[in-house]
Amino acid sequence: MKKMRILQIAVLLAVSGAAGAADHLYELNSSLADTLGGPALVDHGGIFNDTSYIFGKNEGLTLPDQLGGVYTIDMVMTFDTHNGWQKIIDFNGLASDAGMYTYGSQWNFFPVSGYTATPADGEPARLTLTRDASSNLSIYVNGSLIGAFNDAGGLANFGTNSANFFIDDHATGQNEATSGNVDYIRTFDHALTADEVGRLEAPAAPVPEPPSIAMLGAGLGLLVFLRRRTRTARKP
């Protein structure tokens, strides 16, 4: 019984992951739905392909939920060009210029600091932001820490605001945005450690729906039947 309990715990950890369960997961496979049952994202004019949401300038996404001041945001995103200021995440209801950007060829949290180089135009990157209960904000790209600061002023605290992605604020006339695409957006209601961020994996490919599985089984059954019939017909 004890061994069985240990096995059950191991399976649970493997499923939920060492980082703990996410509270929102938007895979953006032709849908704005949260696969974990939360509110759907609100889009602002973009389109889908099979695996991502494609946005033009200020055609980003809004998450109509309160992430507050302690969270992790994890996503894979691409900007078509890196030219001037281009907002990635707005924290203050589009009322403030502060936020996560690319600026030219660098990642930048304005007005705090610039960081390492961005990918080339059209190349994806995994961006992860965590903010803990002590107001420490950490910024990771492709699982590696590129910058951190104590956000005592609450620049990255959503408070009661929704999260806006790839939409510039009204303080700058919404001129600091560009086109691109996003593969998925995932959020946690807690800050992840550097080790947990490094071990995060992209969401798994969707499991076929039950009707699809049934059709696949029927097709395989038909193939087996036809092969057996052919072999019987060839017997002397």
C-alpha cells in the first residue's frame, strides 16, 4: 500500500510538473479558449493559423482576469521586425507607458533597464516574467535569466487591471507596437524559481477528440480486415 501511494504521488508530480499547475493556458490553436476552463482571451483583430495567433500593429490580446501582483507569465512570441519601441505586456490598463518591450535589438522593461539582444526579425523566443510576494520581478528569455529588479513602485503589478499583450498604451498614442505572432500564453498564480522556469516545457500537442480516436480505430480495424481477406483469397 505504501509503495502504491508513493507511485501515485510520483504520477501526480509528473502530470502537474514541479512548477505547480498553471491557472490559465491559451494554446491558441485556432481558439481563444483557456484549456483550463478560465475566461477566453479577447482579440483585437488578429487571425489564427493552425498553431498560433497572428497580430498586426495593436491587434493583440487581452486576458480579462486579475493576475494581481504575484504571478508568472510564460509565452512563445515572435515580432516580425525590431524597430524602435514595441510593447509586449501592458500592466496598467493601457494608461501608462511603463511595461515590457523590445527596443531596437534589445529586450527592455521601461523605464527600468534594457537587457540582452532580441532574436532576429521573425524568429521566436520564449519570454517568461515572474513577480513574487516581495515585488521582485525576474525576466527570462528561453529559460535563462536576463534581468531582475525590485518592483517596489508596482510598475509590473496588474492590480485589478487586465493583462494586455502586444497592444501599446494610450499615453504614447499607441504608436509603439508592431506585427508578429504568439504560439501560446500560460500563467501561474505564483512566482516560479529560476530552476522551475528552466524546466518549463511548451504545452503538449492536443490529444485527439474521442470521435477522432473512434474513427482512427475504425480505420485500423478496416485495414486489418482487408489484409486478412486478401491473405485468405491467396490460399490454395
